[in-house]
Amino acid sequence: MDDCVFCKIVKGGISAEKVLENEDFIVIKDANPKVEGHLLVVPKKHCRDFMSLDAGLYSGLLEMVKEVVDKLGLKDFNLVVNNGKNAGQAIEHFHFHILPRKEGDGFGLVV
């Protein structure tokens, strides 16, 4: 996808601060963080949303989330997927948000 910001990051056309990377995923700092340390786990292969992710990548996605959480020593965090426009998905390239949490951070999720 030539106009996809995440595809451009994966290809090196746009810079982003990478935290971790493997063959299938990159973990980058969110350019507009909601909390300190807000990260995005992004598949390197373009897929529109969670339902479009190649089935063989689901376990690798969770392994990457666990690896970065362990690497950073995060204890309290939210994992968020905004799937589709009405759910708040702003970029049409699937990604997981990792939101480190601490008392008094002022961020809240309604569930």
C-alpha cells in the first residue's frame, strides 16, 4: 500500500523510533502517545484490520507483545485494538496498542 503510513515506516520511507523488530512485526513508539511509553505493534505485511491478519501470524503477534512487555518490564498495561472506523481505527493497517499504566496517569478506558 503506497499511501499507508505503517507500510512506509516498515520500508524505511518514514522514520519511527523502533523498540523491537523481527521478521514479521515492528514495535514502534506512538507518534501521538496517549500515555508515557505508548507503543504500537505493527505487522510488516499490510493488512487492513484484525480480521485481515494472516492466520499464521496471530501467535507471533502475541509472542511479540509478550516479548516487548517482558523486555520493558511492564506490569500494568492495556492492550488495545481499534478495529474499524467506528471503533476508532485511524490508520487502515492493523496494529496493537500497548499502553503502559501507572496510578494517576489520567488515562481511562471505558469497557
